Amino acid sequence: MFNLKRDTPWFFQYLENYYHVFLDVRFNNGANIQKNVKFSVEINLQGFEGLLFYMYKPEIKKIKFNLYRHSADQAYTIENLDLILTKGRINPLDFVIIPFGYFKDEHQFNLDIRSKEVESSFDLYAWAPSNLYKHVKSVIRIANQYSELIPIDDYRGFYFQFSSSFKGNETGRLFDLINLLVDLDKVVDEIDNSPLFEAMDSEIKSLVSKSNEFLFELCQRSVPLDIKNILRELERLKFNIDSLSKEEIFNWLDDLITYYSQRR
């Protein structure tokens, strides 16, 4: 397990209620000079249907983000990403991917960081929040810690796989994330009374436009994603039912009913 420790955690403290993947990327600044470098993130996420949101901080007062519609077995590269390297030998970068949608039981996640200018390496962690089992009476809880993803090596090459506790976020929660970005855009630094980040107006408007377009397309599906998520939770209950008491089963079902009734 992994506890995120940064001198300036910036937006990560706001993401604890979202299932997300955290990339701890390290760029080797061999020249030991300050410069702007380009890099890309290659993603091959098989067995996932929905939307992928990414977010990172290329320099002190800037946040970059975007949204992609992802269909099963799709692979693509997020290109032309940039980062201001400092004069330190190793430059860390926090990069987050937030999925909104549905993971199949058999899924596979391949990821790589590429740059023609500098060498890089990364570790990958998954965060599963305790949104569902939030009541005191709940028996089963998801630990609020990052779980390291270990690459699996077989004839298909290195790939990662999420545990059963990791799920895609409900697509409707994408607008909660947009509101979070709007709030961050208004944050003022207490020291010099200036915006903590550069203005994100145009980027947020573009994100809202994409969200409306993608969510409308997803709503045309015969089975809503929320229903699929409920079925997955009931399946988890079925596999654990032999080890639970009658009271524990009722508590689990009560949590399900309470949580999803509030989503209406």
C-alpha cells in the first residue's frame, strides 16, 4: 500500500472520492538545467467502456487536463504533453487518470511514458474510495490508501490489472469533477493574493462541451452504467454471503439502497 506524500499535494486531496490511477513519474534531467520537455502517455486499456479523464501539473501555476471517450480494446497516445524541468537531477511528476464507466471482469492495462528528450520511469497506484461503505454499521470497508499495481509478465508482455475493489466512477460524477476544477480556478494564494493557478476558463468550457457530447452518446445504451454497477455490487455480495451474518447482509443491502437512491 502507498500513502501519497508530497510537499504540495495540490489537487490530490480533492480526488479521494473518485476511483483513480496515480502515476508517480520521474524524469531524469541529465543536463541538470531548467528546460521545457515534451512527453506522451501511451494507453492500452482493454475491457473498459466509458470516459477517461487525465490531469497533471506541468509547472507551478498551471493544470492541464482532457477527456477521452474510450471503447473496449481501444489504444491511443496522449501526445504533446509538456513539463518544465527544474535543475534537479530527478524531476517528479504527478499524473492522474480518472475512469468514468465500466470495467469488464477480464481487463488489461498497458501504459508507457515516452519522451525523446529525457529518460523516464514510473510507478503506478490505484485508489479505491470508501464511498459505498460509509456508514458506521458497515462491516466491509475499502482502505483509503493507494494500492501499488505490479506489472504482470507473460506472453502478451507487461501489463497491469486492477483488483476487484477498483471500479469506474459513475459517469454522472464527471460534472462533480468539473465543479471541482471551477473551484480550483477560483482559489487565491493567501501569500500574494493572486490566483493559485493560471485561468482555466477555456479548458473548462471545452471539457463541459466534450462531457455533454460523450454522456449523451453513452445514454443511448440499452443498459445504463449505473445499473451495471449495482449488478456488480450484488455479485460481490453473492460471493461473500457465506462468510457474512444475517445482520451483515442486511447492512450491506441497506448501504446499496441508501447510496443509489441518493443518485436519483
